[in-house]
Amino acid sequence: MKVVVCIKQGPDTKGGVKFNPDGTLDRGAMLAIMNPDDKAGLEAALRLKDQYGAEVTVLTMGLPKAADVLREAIAMGADKGVLVTDRVLGGADTWATSTTIAGALRNLDYDLIITGRQAIDGDTAQVGPQIAEHLGLPVISYAQEIKVDGDKVTVRRQYDDRYHMVEAKMPCLITALSELNDPRYMTPGGIFDACKAEITTWGRADLKDVEDCNLGLAGSPTKIAKASDKVRKGAGEKVVPESPEEAVSYIVGKMNEKHLI
Amino acid sequence: MNLEEYKGVYVFAQQVDNKVDSIAYELLGKAKELAAPLNTQVTAVLIGSNVKDLCGSLAEYGADRIIVVDDPELKDYRTEPYAHALASVINEYKPEIMLVGATAIGRDLGPTVSARVATGLTADCTVLEIGDFPLVPIPGKESEQKHNQLLMTRPAFGGNTIATIACPNNRPQMATVRPGVMQKIEPVKGAKAEIIEFNPGFTPNNKYVTIKEVVKAVKDVADIMDAKVLVSGGRGVGSAENFKILEELAEAVGGVVSCSRAVVDSGWKPKDLQVGQTGKTVRPNVYFAIGISGAIQHVAGMEESDVIIAINKDEDAPIFDVADYGVVGDLNKIVPQLTAAIKAEKAKKNN
């Protein structure tokens, strides 16, 4: 059984956010971590490796330094890493990103593709289902549980007020929720392997059945009109009352003023 | 793609168990606003099995026209038959704008359909407007500025930034919209819409998954998105048991208890009650933030509340940056007394 996990090196949003002059992200200027939902997807794949001896390939698209996230995945137990990187792929929206990743996946054998539900920078949850669409695969989003039996996979699919137990025939694509599992740590042996591991690097020319007009900033149907730090409504009043009684009479006074009682 | 062929504002009218989801009405409210400057009509796309009865309420909430795709394959939500239904509607009727709720259904359906019809999709929008792209014409290229574009604004980076996005060269312009953000219209009793039945044919293929089991969560709590007053607690409340004092306050003010992510993570309250970027967006008339520090991800879900009252013992808590009225103090002492005072105030007004 072959599993490909699509992972992303995301900015740690706690470290602040930087933009290029054209409004796209300046990823080079931000701290980078393995996206949490993707890490849960990787752990799910590694459990299939533990259980059935599945071969696990991790794939990412990004700047050359995104190879770090592939090495981290190998240190956790993944077998191979593929980095898709090319200047012409920069500034891609979810359509151009999913087109690119689908083009890379067409070169690989897989029974199962796992992606994270969404990335902590964009929060869009779009790339996983869009990859499945480009590849003509069934997609099961928001997986809380994954079980493989023969050529079938059963997934607990989360909805707002319920879950469905869904069965699909492989090959298929699953998007993982971070609550799927607790990802394992890197092992010392794994870190040793990761340092030695050769990362396969693919550029534009290696993408299969993809047209130039669907790649990068130019191939992105969505365009950024404006990006900015969020302007928040200003602070109102703040009081430091001497006693709880004073606090209560302040609040009740304000509520009466606004006719809220 | 001839962009001129694409007309009208369309809404995916999400239904589950043959009940229209509130997001459908919210999207209709917004669609009506967007349709006015475009001088066009609002179409609801209703997809399901035996769902025709739901057309009446969609008309009352603002649909001028309803396209119904009704087929037994569409009984419970599955990506493929629903995506086939919506993509077929788009290919047949050519909407200019297609809005979908950013629900656990819409965030799966939207990307699949946008990839199938080869257009852009902007996720989790909180503001939608009609305007120009680029916002300001490029000097020397004034004639290239496009008018009457859908401008889609969304938070990103856990609410740290906002971006406004356009889709100038592809149609439809597609967006998923955060629940609880757009306003429904006051329903017009007896309003009628033109109803079109459309069935593109459903032949199961490899993409049709099998639903083995449907397990519904037991709902014993009120929906926090409908509440006029929310009494919201954070880590500072201290324990699941101590939420009792918030529940008493909620009862006194006629509100509902909600909470921050820390509370859900600690297992004190279920996820249904969580306000914030990864929870629900709320905008009640009054939001009490009690023992909530005010992390950006929480504020993103409640900052549109009309009046925010914060109680926190930490004078530097960021919640005071968004609160209209901030009180620095011990919630354990203030909240019970506040409950008593509000009860007394109400009793006085009733006499």
C-alpha cells in the first residue's frame, strides 16, 4: 500500500505576518512549522505504515527551505520526500496550488492521498478537495478517524451537528483534522535518517499534464485587491473599581444607559 | 469564457434533513443587497431529496427564483452528487456570483465545484461588496479597471490580517461565507418565487462514497449564534463547576452561556458553545466576556457584538482593547452580585 501525504510548511502565526509589496505573503520573513492538520495526516499515514507496512511519501510545494519540513516528516518515520519548487509557481492561489500538486502527484503511485484539512495561514480548506477534483478521485474531508480494510477505507467524517461513517474505494483523498490523533515525535534514528535522506526536487518541467496558464500568480483566478493588518474597533472604557459593589453598580449603570435591562 | 454571459447572484441553499439551514437565509439577505447595484435577480439553488416544500421559505427570505435539483441520490450530503448538481446548475444557468456557506458542507462542496467549473473561490468571507478592481486604476491603464466586481474580504492568519480578493477574469465569482456574519431580511409572508426543476442525471461512479452510518449529536443546548445576550466564560472561570455563576447570570439577563477555546480544550464545555476563529462567529446585543483574556482568535468571533462588557482580573488583558466597558476585578465576587443586582433592577422595572 502506498500513501502520499501532502504537507505544508506554514508560518507560525504567533510570530507576526509579513507581506511583499504586491500583497502576497513574504514567507521568507516568517518562522516556519509543519502545519498542524498536515501533521495529523502524516501520523495517520505512519499508523498505516506500522499496521500494514504502507510506504509513506511526503510531498510539499514551496521555497527550497520547505525541504526542512520533509526532513522533519522523514525523522518522524516517512520513507521519501518530494519538494516541488520553482520560481514560476510563486504567488499561487488555491486553484494554482492544487493544479501544481496534482501535476506532481500524477508522477507518483498511490492508493491513498492524505492532506490536512486546512493550513493555519490561509485557513481555506480548499486545496485538498481541489487536488481530488483535478485527479478525478473521491474526496472525504474533515476526517476524525481513518480505517483501511483491503481496498476500502472507512472514515469518520465530521459535520457541524453530526458525523457520517463513510466508505470509499481506494484510490481516494482524505483531508485530516488535527484532532484525528496525537502525532509522534521525531526519533534519534529518524533524525539521523532524515539528515542523510535524499529529497527529490521537482520543478515546473516535472509537472505532468499541467498548462502554464494555470500556475503561479498569473495562473491564479483570485487576485488580491488589498491586504492589511486588521483594524480593530478602539477600546472603550476601562475601570478599576475599589469593590465588587462598585463594579456591579458601574455595569448596571451602563446597561441601563443602553436600555439593555 | 465570455464573462458577459454570466448573470445573477446565486446562493447554495443548504438544507440538512430537509430543513433549511440558517446560512441559506443569511446568504439570501446578502445576495439581495449585491443584486441591487448589478440590477439582477437572486436565485437559490436547492439540492436534496424531496425538498420542494422548502421553496416557500426561501422565497420569503428573498429568492426571486429557485432552481431545485431533487434526486434520491441527494438524500444525505455526499461530495460527488452534490458537486455534480451544483456544477451542472452553474454550467447550465451561468451565474455571475455563486455564494456558499462556509459550513462543514460548504467548505467541501465549494472547492470541489470551483475546481470543476475552473473558477476562483475565496474562503470564509466576512464582507462582500460590489466595486472596482483594481480598487484604484493603474495610471495609464485606466481603461483596464473592471467595474461591478465582487470584492470578497476575509480574515487570514488566525485573524491577524484581512485581505480583499477579486476574481476578475473567471465566472462565476465564488465565495464561501462565514455563518452568523450576514443579515437575513425580515421574511415577506406569502412571497413567491419562480421555481425551476432541473436534474442533470445521477449515475454513481468511483467518486460516489457510501454512507454506512449517520450519527447525530444530541443537541441539548441553545444555539449561541441565535442568542441576543451571551455570557461567555474563559479559562479564568477556573472550573466546569464554577460556570454555574455564569449560568445564573445568563438566566437573569435572558441570555445563553458560551465560552472560549481554552474552556473547550479543558473539557469544561462542549465545542458547540465555542466562540472564535475555530468556533462560531457571534454578534449578540450584549456579550459578557468573563475571565477571557481576549486572544485574537477569540476576538475574531465576537468583536461585532453591539456591546461588549469584560470582567477580568488582569488589567493588561487584550480583551479590554475591544470591550466597550471593561471592569478589572475578581469575577468570583462580581458575577454573583451582578446577577442579584440585575434581578433586582428587573423586578423594579416590572413594578
